[in-house]
Amino acid sequence: MSERTVGERVGIAWLQHTCGICEFCTSGRENLCERARFTGYQVDGGYAEYALVPAAFAYPIPPVFSDEEAAPLLCAGIIGYRALRLSGIQPGQRLGLYGFGASAHIVIQIARHWGCQVYVSSLKPEHRRLAGELGAAWVGGATDRPPDKLHGSIIFAPAGELVPPALRALERGGTLALAGIHMTPIPSLDYDREVFGERVIRSVTSNTKQDGLDLLREAAAIPIKPHTLSFPLAEANRALQELKAGGYSGAGVLVLS
């Protein structure tokens, strides 16, 4: 993946650089590198006309996607894809999604392609509506209990209070993946009701290079159709304000004029 050619169309994800020599980098877990650097956080480029990235972290974009369609895949899509993997969900099983923003609306398309039934809990009516349009088997409010036990679930909303009900909705042996970078405090858990039965809680940290390659390959094969709302780069602040207010469904994309 390290060789790139002039003029090749590539994308940059959240993980921008790692040390390459620690135990995590040398075992395919570079997302856990303690010297990792992130786009728009430690390095410039998240809101810029130009950006630099090591060739190893520049992902070739499949031609089936326009620039506007590709952008959400390497941000919301890549973390959603890793969360989906860490949830342990298998083709044909029942998957729960808590929160239905940019990541979840991509994940549901992958899970449906795998033949999974997807159960969506979301606070906003417009997000629940999009989930239904994308084939959710059941859609409810943020804390509503799904009608069936779930084999795996992902919490995208940064709300720790969702963890106990999400665990209660899991089948025995199920895994709950927490996809947020930050989360409000998780309330005390009842061991018998919410943990017993070999239920697992896993956090999700960034992505590996392989996650990015696999996501783009699978997204092109489906193909995934991100729902996007475009904003000029000069209106990045407005885009962020509308995102915070839940003003749009799917993903927002900044476009260079």
C-alpha cells in the first residue's frame, strides 16, 4: 500500500501517522500506537485545501465513488466499519445500532449486504426515518428495547447512559462496541442483568490501514450510497453547528470551490 503514483486519487482518514516500530504497529494494530497522529487534531489537513500524508496512509479511491461519496467513507465509514468488526457480528445475525448519524447510515448498508437484521435506536425522528428507508428491521427511540435479542450492537451516540439498556438487549455471548472517541459517564452496571452471560464491552480506537483497504473494497462491491449534504469549505463552522444540532441526516461534506 505504500506505493502511490502522481495523479492517483486518494483519501486521508483520521489516523494519519504511526511510529511503525512498536508492538502494536508490528502486529497490525497500529491504531493503538502511542505515538499515533491524527488528521485535524495533531496534524493539519482536516479543514484545508491541501494536506500532506505518508503514502502508507493514503487510500486509493475506487472509481465507482465520486469525491462527495468517498469523503464520508474515510471518516464516518472507516470507524463504523471497525466498530462493526469489533461487535463480532456475523452474516445473518441481528445487529443493534444506537444513534443513527454518518457512521451508522453506512454501517447499516454493509450489515444489510451481509444479510443481517438491523435494529436501530435513535433520538431524532429524521434519523429514524432514514434508518427505515435503508432497510432497518425495527426502529425505535433512543432507549426503546428492541423486540428481539441482539447478537452484537454498536453505540455511536456519545451517551454513556445507553450502555446498560444496550447490554440488556444483547443475547448471551454478545458484544457491545463503543464507537465514540469520547462518551459521557457510564452508570453503574447490574452484573446479573447486564453483564452475566459472557456479554462483552469493547471500545473502538481509530482504524488500521487494513480497515481502510477492506472498507473501500467492500463499499465498492456493494456499492454503498452515502447520503450527503454539501457545504462550501468557507462554511465549515455552519456545517459543524448543524451537525451538533442534528440538522441533517447522513453525512456532511465540505467542498472546495
